[in-house]
Amino acid sequence: SGQSASTHPYWSDHVGDLAPYTPGEQPRVEGLLKLNTNEHPYGPSPRALEAIRAAAGDALRLYPDYDSVALRQAVAALHGIDPAQVFPGNGSDEVLAHIFDGLFRKAGRVLLMPDISYSFYKTYCRLYRIDCELIPLAEDFSIRAADYADHGGPLAGIIFANPNAPTGMEMSQADIESILRAHPDIPVVVDEAYVDFGARSAVPLLARYPNLLLVRTLSKSRALAGMRVGYALGSAELVEGLRRIKDSFNSYPLDRLAQAAAVAAIEDREHFEQGLRAVIQARDDLVRSLAALGFEVLPSRANFVFARHPAHDAARLAAALREQRILVRYFKMPRIEQFLRISVGTPADCERLCNVLADILGAH
Ligand code: PMP
């Protein structure tokens, strides 16, 4: 509202300087097709819903398990690691907040990250006053590992998402390893929010690289965005550091319903795999349909696609889709301002999207 930080009577300069994260729209009206925030098109495991119902009783007068022991055990069993290597949080956004706050603020050192990636990373740098260096993506929009491995530093850490967001593109295991090998003395954080949709996880590298930290979420591949559950995986030393940060805060890892739901969702492997197969198939079909409409689509290993049309302005396309009650994401950022990020829906959702797009394109 035009008020500059230094003249505002209540805020500190620091608050005035913040540029808060802008989330994708969560509409408050019914009937919109939401393809804008990468939610799962199908519901969570029925076993998770049952677990929530069972947990929603008198026991809610009691505080939840502060250490999320059952959840950490379920996560550890899922990934074949020790529960002491699991750090849960209220969504991976909170896990990331503790990582930035606790690990990345080092005087005279910079945090490396891609210039185009999950935009909360930049927000946390401002909030926690972390110096960061943004590394441009390569010409083909991939993350070039050598830019990180060969960086002379001094570095506070490295973070990137794999697959990256909003491009959906995957970095190879060998490339990730080249970064880990080059910087054994700083935390290297790989945000695997979308890894289940066909990319290769770096979990096997945990045994060999104590500086590696992986961030996971149950919001995407386990269809529990409304529950807020995420976690980090790393060496016991890194996880211990994160626990100290969290325990110096008035924060409980997860409420009773979330812990119960997460354990049940993780244990229902069949529902999980079935959901993945459906989304991956729908994604591959959507890529073909968009290409047939003339879109250039980046190779996606996520539950969304990133696409641009050589003849149509992305902001206009997003607005025209919005008029037809379809929400997609559009980022007003250099280099990607001609792209739409479209979450993969059900086959019927994708068909509706493509039909509406065909009408919009034809009408121009
Ligand atoms: N990381 C990435 C790359 C994401 O896209 C998102 C979702 N917007 C998150 C983390 C956060 O997910 P959540 O807090 O729901 O776990």
C-alpha cells in the first residue's frame, strides 16, 4: 500500500523488506477445475481416512506424541533407514523452514540454488536473512550440476528440487553425486516433493553422504495436502541439528490426526502405487495432447507439466482458462513467463482442459 519500510510506524525494516511467498489460488467457490497447485486428483488411502476417524475421539484432549515415534518408524521402514534419520514436520514447507533457519545462515557464506525453482526458497532466504546466489538454469531449463560442483564458495549449503519445480525436469543420480562429492562439508538439500512420479530418489545415497538431506511430502503422491505432513531424511547428525532448532520453537511436529493419517497412508502401498500409475499415465497422455495442440512441453517426471505455446501469450491463456473455470499456474518471471504449469488431473480433467484450450487457440 505504498508505505515504505523505514517510514512505517509499526514494522521493522526487516519486515518491510520481506517479499512473502504467493501461493497458488485455493478458490473459495465450488465448481472450478483446480490444476494449479499440484494436488493429487484422487483421494487419500481409505485406510488413512479410517485412521483419522479412529483418532478423532476423546484422546484429542491429550497432546500428540511430540517425537512422532510411530510416524518416524513408518517412514524409516519405507525407506530402509533408521528412525533417528527422520525429521517430520507440518508439511515440507515447515521442514524447509527449519532447514533454512538452522543450517543455511552462515556469515560470509552463500547458499546456492537455481534461479528458477520452488519460490519458497527465496522467501525463506529473506525471512532468515540468508545470503543466496541464484544459479541460472541451462538453456534447456535443466539444472547444470557442474555449476554447483565447481563453485569455489565459500558456501553455506546447496538446495534444489528434484524433479525441479516448476519445470518438472529430473537431475541424474550421477549429477547429484558429483555435487555431494565436491562439497562434503556443507549440507546439500534435495527437495523430493515430486520424486515418486517417476524420478529416481537419492535415498540410496544417504548411506554414503552424511551431508545429504532429502525433503519429502505426503501432500503430492499420497494425496494428503490438506493434512500437512512432510519430513526430512538425513544422517543422524543433521537430523539432530534440525531437532534442536525445532525444539527451541513452540512447535509440535504433527497433530494426532495427521500422525495417524500419515502412518496409515504410508503403510497402504497398494493405494499409493495405484494412484501413481494413474497420474503417470494421465501425465503422459496430457503431454501428447498438449503437443498436438502445438505446445512445447518440458520433459516432466512430476505430477504437473510445464508448457508454452509459440503463438499464444501464457498470461492470456491462463486468464482465458480461468474464464472457463479452469485454474492453472502462471509465473510472471523472466525466462518462464511464456509457460503454463498444469497439474495432472484425472483423464476427464485433462480432456476438459485440452478441449477448452483447443477452443481458445482456435478462436485466436
Ligand atoms: N517443495 C516443493 C518443490 C513444492 O512444490 C511444494 C508444494 N508447493 C512443497 C515443497 C511444499 O509442500 P508441502 O508443504 O505441502 O509438503
